[in-house]
Amino acid sequence: MTTCRMLQGRLNDLVMALAGFAQRVDGTGGSSEFTPSSRKILEVVARYIRLFNILSYASLTRSHRPLLTPQGMRRMVYRGLMTPKERKVLIKAPVAATQRHNAVLMWILRAVIEGRKAGHIDGGFGFEQQMMSKIQEIRAQANSMESVLRGRMPFAYAHIVQVLIDAVLWMYPIMAFSKGMNLSFHLGVLGTALLTCSYQGLFDLGKRSFLLL
């Protein structure tokens, strides 16, 4: 959840920067409006961002994986999320179907660069560097979600560890006061408290980390 929110925040930063640097003309009432060319660029970038989100989450979830199939791609063309030419480019791209969203990020960067060269977006070389940095950060955030999902602890393993730790904690007092260990009452109580705080607290901390993923 945290990674998804960070990714959405970086996308919002990118959109805000483009809207601020897009060329404008003075309108009525002292306001300003986007020029037809800059508005068209912003609309194209907005469509690319929607396409990036769809392809990115489709590569991570089984329920949305059919969107990466030829039928799903044609359906997205029908809904106006991409053009027929863009669909052919994505299908023929020498990348896995689950990595097509990275190609869309490249389209966003090229649209910004071409728009600035044509004079429809203000800003100099530093602006392009900022855009490159933001898009690279978006790519890193999107690709890190796959690592988080693949690195999650299996839920059955967490239950097994819970059973083992509970067994150790319940059996220690019996072992501590048995004739084999021959511990005093004070050492037995102290050892039981120490093991309970250490093992059970460590397991609870790991369980919370597992749930946050």
C-alpha cells in the first residue's frame, strides 16, 4: 500500500510539473489557458499515464493479467487508451508482456522532450533533467512492487513459526523446573520471562512487518 501511494505521488508530481510548464495564452478575466498544442501534449501524456497504470498493475495481479493478452490490448484500443499503432509497437517490442509499462514511460519522456523542442513546453535543459529524474523514480517505484510481492513471507510459514515459538515458550517452564536442568526457582522464572519477551516480541514484530507488506 505504501509503495502504491508513493508511486501515485510521483505521478502527481510529474503531472503538476508539466501543467505548470506547459505554454499558455492570456484568457478572459485575467486568467490563462493552455494553447491548443500544449493541451494536446498534456492530453497525450495523461493517456500514457493511464495506460502505464493499467499495464503496470496488470503485470502484478492475476485478475488483471488478461489485459496483457492480444484480446485485452485490442479492447484497450477500442476504449481509447492507446492507438492501433501503439498497440503494434508494444506487441512487437523485445520485452516481456509484464514489462510493457516501461516502454510507456519512455513514450512520456519523448513526448515531453519533443514538446519542449517544439516550444509548447517552457523550460531549458534543467527541466529535461528533472523530468528524467522523476520518470526514473516512477520506474523504480513501479518495479519495486514486483520485488515486494515476490519477497513476501508465505502465510503458512508464519503459522508454523508461531506454533514452534508457542511450543518452546510453553515447554520451557517444564524443562526449567525438571530434575534434569536443576534450576532454582528464581532462575526458572527469570528465564521464562526472558524467553517470552524475546521470542514472542520478535515474532510479533516480524508478523507486523509481514502484514504491512
